[in-house]
Amino acid sequence: MTAGLEHYLGVSALLFGLGLVGVLLRGNLILMYLSLELMLNAASLALVAFDRFNGTRNGQILVFFIITVAAAEVAVGLALLVALYRKRQTAQVEDLTGMKL
Amino acid sequence: MPLLTTIIVLPLAAALLVALVPRDLRFGIRLVALAATLADLILATVLFLQFDPGTAGYQCVHRVPWVSALGIEYHVGVDGVNVGLVLLAAVVAFAAACASWEIRSREKEFYLLLLIMAGGVLGAFASLDLVFFYGFHELALVPTFIMIGVWGRGEEREYATFKITLYLTLGALLALVGLLALYLQLPAGDRTFDVERLTAYFQAHPMSEAAQQWIFPVLMFGFGILVSLWPFHTWAPPAYSAAPTPTAMLHAGVLKKFGLYGLIRIAVPLMPEGAQRWLPVLAALCLGNLLHVGWVAMRQENLNRLFANSSVAHMGFAFLGIASLTQIGLAGAVVVMVAHGFLAALMFGLGGHLWQQTRTLEMNDLGGLLRQAPFLGTATIMAMLAGCGLPGFANFAGEVLVLFGASKTVTLASPHTWVALAAWAGLVIGAVYMLRAVRRIFHGPLAGHSAGVPDMSGWRRVPFVLLLGALMVFGCFPRGLTDNLQLPAALIVAPAAPRAPALAATPAAPGSPPAAMPRSSAMP
Amino acid sequence: MHSLPWIILFAPLLAAAGITLFTLRNPARSALLSVSAVAVAFVLSVVAFLVFPAPSAPVELSGVWLAVGSLQVEFGVRLDPLSLVMLLIVTGVGGVIHVYSCGYMRGDRGTGRYFACLSFFTFSMLLVVLATNFLQLFIGWELVGLSSYLLIGFWYERESAAEACKKAFLTNRLGDVGFLLGIILVWATLGSLHFGELAAVLETTPGALGAVASLAGLLVFCGAMGKSAQFPLHVWLPDAMEGPTPVSALIHAATMVAAGVYLLCRVFFLLEATPAWPDAAPAWLDGITALGVVGWIGGVTALLAALIAVQQDDIKRILAYSTLSQLGYMMMAVGLSAPVPAMFHLATHAFFKALLFLGAGAVIVSLHHEQNIWRMGGLHARMPATAWTFLIATLALCGVPPFSGFFSKDAILAAALDPARGSGGLFLVGVAVAFLTAFYMTRLVLVTFQGTPRSAPASEAVETSPVMKWPLVVLAVPAALAGFWSIDRFLDRHFHPAAAAPASGWFEQWVAPLVHAPLAVLLSLVAVGLGFYTAYLLYRGAATDPLPAKLGLLARGMRAKFYLDELNAWCIRLTHDALARLADWIDRWIIAGVMVRGTHGTTELVGRALRLVQSGNLQTYVLVVVLGIAAVLWLALGPRP
């Protein structure tokens, strides 16, 4: 049995769903962040799979961009998290409601 | 560079220069602003003097294509209507720059904004392309809000800033909707923002009645809000009493007239049917300005609020002149605009100076100032007398023209009622509140905060002498303005004129004669 | 000849400008400048009078001041018999008063300002006199009002003066609204503002004004009512006495207040037009003509003011009410279609009333600004020149032959008896006023100059300085003799150019009134004699006023000016002040309150409601976003109906 497009997409959907549930349910910012990355990777996987089965290259180029930007994002985001933790002494999202009007 | 473009660019270039001057060099900043506005004043005077009233159409035209796909180009020019307004703007800009001595904090930013405002207002009056016309106006309007919010005075400052920002943004947006709707009335291939071409097109192919009936009121109320048309006037008194002096001078004196100018330049000539249908509404509302706001002014206890209310009330004359749809009335409206521009700048300038000296403008705290500060007192009393329509000041010429024009109006059922009420408002109500203020602030024994107020000295008199001089020159020689207005005023009302006989033939109001009788002798 | 009227007109303006700009701090130079300007104007006016072409074709010079479309306003000068007479009065009497002012204002720190205003007044008055058209006249009219405002409020630090000048200006403004509306109505109907053209049109077609004829006439009369202080707009004139006395003499007796009469004579063609009312007007207006209203307003003013004058104690106020009463006389004459006697009386009145005021001013200065006549007395011996000239003026005012007032007043009474245009009622009013005039003037003279001094300043008073004395003497000449100068026949050339009266000797002139209307002469002389006699009986040697005890309530009413000031104040409170209160309330609570703040409040309420959604929890937001995306996907990709 060879892996078809639907298998790739199934894995991608599974990853995306896991990530989404993680973002929605986990209270720790770091874990939410990890879940977010999971969703990003799910999207990348889907792009590469579509690309492979449609015989084009555009999606792969897009994935390169995603990887690069994600790396930059992680650098900035983690730095912000650390700064926030230093200021507030917590990384729990329930405690960070300062933007409420 | 062509004269008109130089006049517009000069203050903007000076603003750029101010941005480059170091913050500590206060004298340099001030010098740049004064020099630029003075040069502008001289150039505008040259422009005014070399303007030829005999030729129809625009003079000193300068075009630079910009976005030709959308029909946008930089196009400036003057005719009899805006040549006076450009002069007004230049004079007031210089006076406002002179009066800026009261600003002591963040001077660099203030002068920067002031110069941008001056450039914007000059550009708005000179532009003959709707995009630039509107864009320049916004360029001048936004600094107004910032200046009131940052450099304003009094406890009401923030509320006043909110109010003026919301009101004027709403007015400007309505006007923008109207202007874009005008643009879209043209067939797709010929679309242009050029006022001259738009006018020519709509004179050749009149706009559909239905379109006129909704675009005209949108423009009328949009422009009307900008000019403090009753009942959309309540932004004016708090804003002007909170605004720093130069801002109040430039806005009340010049920028506010943009709405009237828009009505005259765009709304009336392009949509004659709309004008005939909607100008009676404007005439009814202008009574609100004349009478209601006049009475409100009678109750004011604060000098700046009195000036602000009187300034709103005077706009009623300009509205009435436009609403009369006659050559005389329209010319009168423009004269009122120019005259009131000088007057409002003068009033707010003097009020600001007085506030600097006494830190109060409450009439109860002041009294007997004329003995204490003769120049300040005399200038303010002259301004107030000009405000109640005394001959010798340009306001009289304008108001009389409006009244004469209104008596011949074709859009109103009983013009004489309007004339009578407007005359009552101008001659009696105006005199009551102005003279009461003179009585309380300048006459009588010396009182309260008036003691120890120094008189204005030396160069600080310059802007006020200049403004008073302008008022008196045009008051004694109103032809300086009206000769320019003969042709354009006739052209603007002409599209609405063919219907005139039909309306005039309907049963006239009591007091109006059946028909003018043939004259035995012609005027010499 | 062509530059002559222009120089007359602008010399005072130049003086005013020169004083304001250069010599405000130098009293002597300011006075010199002002006096020489008016002197130049007077000399040139005399020249103009002498070279004026005999048959009365008006000389006119003008340029266009304002022209838009069908509205054309000129700025010009018009010389005709009417304006020449006024020119001579304004510059002549004005010149004498300018000289007198040099003495009266000596030592006041505002002397420069005073002369600037005085010169400016002369200019504005000349503008009124020389105007060729309605709007130019209106401009002069307003400027005259302005200079009157400035001069009444000359001592503006006094509360009373500050109030008086405001009141004068505002009352005048009330009349001016009517005047301006009248001008607009005339223009809208006939299409011209030029006096000559309008007169020509109305002469050929008296009905040219159509249905608005009476309305236009009455509106123009409103202006005259304000400036000439006719009932009910008369209230400002007595208060205007707060100004310096020479100002009262020049502006509030001789010239400005007479401008209303001049105006009506100038536009007499308008009043004479076929009377008619618009169809919509109520029926009771039908019998009323503009001229009739003018006559009766004049009559009422004359009587009312004379009655009030009887019980005033302030020397200037007595004269002010007397001025009102005489102006009423002139208005009455206009209303009787007799413009020539009206102008004639205007001229003689200018002489003797200016003289009376200047005399009063001399008394006031000598008594260190005491104005109450009951604190004077016995001044005849101490100030003989003032007393004698005052007496001459009094006799002229009362209409005793052969003084000037006799001829002019008699011409008016004769007009009232004219069978065609006269009115018996107005004649009786005229005779009653003649009696009252003689009465209050005798009271004034007896109490002020006769008897014994009743205060310390009065017993130490001395004759004034020559610069104030000689103007009195100079003015006494026309006050006594102007009746023989055939002013009326010169004016006839303007109003009845066809029927030029034949020249006659001075004796014929003297007895002319007796020949024309013997009844008028006799009755008025009897009334005057009766007035002298009763006043003499009552006030000879009196130290207090015996009249209040005799008349009771009536005297109280006279003293309180019949409560008209209170009535006016009450009216204003009821109308304008109430409206202002209401408008302010609407502005504050309805427009800025309910409407603006209402919109603002609604917006804010919605904002507050929506704010509850904003929990601040990141995960809630994400959930909303996810649900939103799901909904969008469902809508985009879901099953189609």
C-alpha cells in the first residue's frame, strides 16, 4: 500500500487538530506556543503534500518561507515570553488579562 | 515657479525647513515662519492686484498631470471668487504667525503645524481639482485638531477637541461622499476631478434630476457642518474658546470658509435643480444662525464665547447670500466671507492677547480696560463695531449686498421676511451683544483683573493694524472685491436663472411689488 | 467749483485722521487742526452758496462706489438749495461750537480724542447732507450714530455715560433697521437708489411704488424716528446729555437730531407718493397715510416732551426735552406736507438751541459742573453776557416776534391751518406746545438767572473766558435775525421750483405771517403770552418748585418722564432678553444636550455593552476566532440549498 494524498492530509489534519486543542486548552504560554508550532507544521505538511501530488513547486517554496519566518517568530516570541515572565512572574494565560478594557 | 504654486508651496517648504531647524533655535523657527508668511502675503497681494476682473475664466493657471488614469491632476487657478479668499488666507496666515508669540511650549511642532495649515488652506482655495481641493483641506484640518488638543487652554480643552474633530470629520466625510458621487456621474471614459471640466460637462449635459436631489443635500450638509450651519454649530464655541490664538484665527477666519467656497464653486453651479430645491432649506436654517445663535451670543459671559457665537451668527449672512441664488446675493456672500475672515482673525487675536494679559475672559472680571490699554481697547471696539455691521468696514458692504440680493431672491416664497429678519439680526441683535460687551469690558470704572494690564506695544500691534486696515480698505472701497465678483457670480447663478421668471410670476408675498416699473432714465 | 464740495466733505475727515494718528496727545494742535478743518469747510460752503447757479439745477459729482449686477451705488456730492442750507448750518454752527469747545474742554485729558470725534462727526454729518443716494445717506447716517456714540460716551468711565451711549446707539439701531428695509424696498420696486432719479420717476408716475408706497414711506420714517428721537424712540436723547455740553449743542440739538427732518425733506417725494397698502394688509390701515403718521408722531412727541420738560430740574435735561418737543414740531410740519417750514424751523432751531446749550454749558462750567437749576439763581448779575444771549435764545425759542423762532414756528402753525392739507388737531397741539414752551423756558430763565443764589458756587460764579463767551455772541445774531434771511424762500426753490416767490422787502417779510394766517399768529401769541404770565406768577422768586403741590399726580408723571423708560425696559425684558434666555437654553440643553450628547451617549452605551465581550482571556479569543473560521468555511463550502 502506497501512501496517497489522503494519508498525508489525514496526518496534517490530526496534527492541526492536536495543535488547536493544545492552544485552546493548555494554560501555559510555552505549551500554547508549542501547539501553535504544531499547527504551523501541519499546514506545511499539507502544502508539501499538495505540491507533490500536483507536480508543482510553489508550495515548497512557500514552506521554506514558513520555516524561516517561524524560526524568526520563535526567537522574538520566546524572548517576549521570557521578558513577560520576568515582569509578571507567571506564564499562565489566565493571569495575563491586562488588555481587558 | 508660477505665482500661485509658489504661494501654496512656500509655507509647506517653510514647514519642512522648520522641521530641520534644531529645537533650541526658537528665534530661527519663528523667523522662518514669519518670513514665509510675510513673503506669501506680499505674493498674494501681487496676485490680487494683477488680477484682471474683466476676463472670464481662471487666471494664473498652473497644471501638472498626476494620475491621468483617474483624471487627477494638480490644477490651480483663481477667478474673482477665490482671488479674494487667497488674499484673505495669506493675510490671516501672517497675522496668525505674528500672534504665535503666546506659544511657549513645543514651539517647533507648533510652527510646523501652523505652516502646514497655512499651506493647506491656501491650496484648498486655489485648487481646481477635487482631489487636491479636498486633500489640501484635510491637510489644514488635521493640524487644527492637534493644535487645539495639545496647545489649547481651559478645562474644556479635551471635550472641545473631541467635539470639533468628530463634527468636522463627519462634515468632511459627507462632502467627500458628495464629491465622489459627482465624479461617478460622469460616463466611465470621461471621468475627471477637474472642476473646470466638470462644470463644462454638466452645463452641456445636465445631471439627472434624481442624482441632483440627493447629491446636493449631501454636499450642502457636509459643507454646512464645516461652516457651523445651525443646528450643527455647537462645536464652534467650545473649540474656539479652547483653541490657541493662532489656530482660532486661521480656522475661524479662513479654513471655515472652505465649506462656503465649496457650495459656491461646486454645489450650486453643477446642480442648479438641486440648488433650487434645497436652497430654501438652507435659507430656513440660516435663520437659525442669524437669530438663534445671535440670541445665544447675547447670553454669553465670556468674551471668546461671544466672539465664537457671533462668528457662527455671521455665517448666516453668507448662507443667506448663497441661498438667494442671485448675482448680488452671491457676490455679497463672498464679500461677507472675506470680511468675516479678517474680522474673526482680529477678534480671536485680540481676545487671545487679552487672555495672555489677564488669564480670564469672563466679562464679570473685567471692566474699564479702555483707559488702561487704549490701543487694545480701541482695536477691540473697532472690531466689535465692524461685527455689528458699521459702514466703513467690509462687513457692511457684504451684509448690505446680501440683503439687497435676498430681496430679489427667486428661491424663497416671501423674500422680504428673510430680509427683514436678517436685517434685524445683523443690525439690532448684533449691536446689542457687541455693545453690551464693550460696556462691560472697556467702559465703566477700572475693575478686577483689568488693573495693571499693559497696553499692546510695538510690533505686537502689527497683525491687528494689518487686519483692521484690510477691513477698512475693503469697507471704504468694496469695489476692490465686487468688481472681481461681477462675472463669476453671474456665471454661477446663471444655470439656475432660466427658471427664475416662472417662480417670480407666482403670487408674490405681501409687500413685494408685482413687477419693476420701466425706468425713465438709465443709471449714469 | 468741482473740487469744492469734495474739499468741504473731506477736510474734517482728514482732520480726524490727522489727530488720531499724530496729535492725539497734544490738545492745542488737535484743537487747531479740528477748528481749521471746519473753518475751511464753512468758508467753502459760503463760496458754494454764493456761486450756486440761481435757478435751482442741482450740481452733482459722483463716482461708483459699489456695483454688482443691477445694484449700483454711487458715492457723490449733491448741491441743491436743501443741502446748501444744511451745509451752512452744519459748518457754521459747528464751527462756532468747535471754537467754544476749545474753552470748554480745557484741561480734560481726552481733548485730542474729543476733537478727533468732533471732526469725524462733522464729516459724517456732511456725508448725510451731501449724499446723492439712499445708501450713501445710510452710510453717513450710521457714522453719525457712531460719532454720537463715541461722544456721549466720551467720559466712558462714568457708569451713567457708558450706559447712555449704549442706549443711544441701540435705540438708533432700532430705527435704522426700518430705514434700511425701506431703502431695500424702494430699490426692489423702482430699481434705483439715486434721489434725483427716484424723484423724477415719482413725479411723472406718483403711483410707481404701487402697493408698497405707504410701507416704504413709513419704513424710511423709522430711521428718522430713531435719529430725531421721536416717540417712542425718544428715550435716548435726554440720557445723551451725559456727553460734554458742546456735543449736546452740536449733535443733540443743532445737527444730528435734525438729520431725521432733513432726511424726510430729502425724500419728500417718497412720502408724497400715492398712498397704498398691500392687499394682504388689514383693512384698518386703509385710511392711514405715511404723512399722517409722521404728523401725529411729531405732534405726540412735541406735546409729551414739552410736558416732561415742565418738571425737570437738570438744566441740560430741560433743554433736551425742549429739543425733542421742537423736533416734534418739525416732524409735524413734514406730516402737514410743509417741508419748507420744517426746514426753516430746523435752521432757526439750530441757531437758538445751540445757543441755549452753549449758554447752559457756560453756566455749568462757572458753577463747577452743577446742573440742578434749583442750586443756581441770581446768575444774571454775575454772568451778564451769558444771561443776555440766553434770553435772546429763549425768546426765539418761544416764538416772540421779531426773533427767528417766531417766523418758523408760525409757518408751521399756518400750515396746520391750511384748508387743503392742514389738521385742526395738530394745530391745537401746536398751540398747546407753544404755551408749554413759553412756560418751561420762563421757569428755566427765572430760576437760573433771577432771584438770589441758592448755593455757594452760584454766588461765586463769574463770566466765562472769552473763547467761550464770543461764540455765544456770534450765535445770538442768527438766533435773533435769521427770520429775515429768507431761508424759506431759498428752500422754496427746491420744493416748488416753478412757483418762485417774488422778492420782498424786510417789512413785508416781517408782517407776512400776519397777512397769510392771522389766526395762527394771534392764537400762538396769546398762548405764548399766557405761558410767560403763568410761569412768571409761579416761579418769580421761588426757591422750590411750587408745581408738584398744585398738580399732584400729573407732576409726578412728568417728573418720571411718564414712566416710558421703565416701559421700554420692561418690553425689552419681555422680548429680546426672554428670547435670548430661551435660545441659550435650547442651545445648551436641546442641541448641545439632547441631540449631541444624546448621540454621544448612545454610542457610548453600545460601547459599554460590547465591552463585556472583551474578557481579556487569550483562549476565549482564539475559540471565537476558530468558531468564526468554521462558520466562514461552512458558509463557503457547506451544502448549498
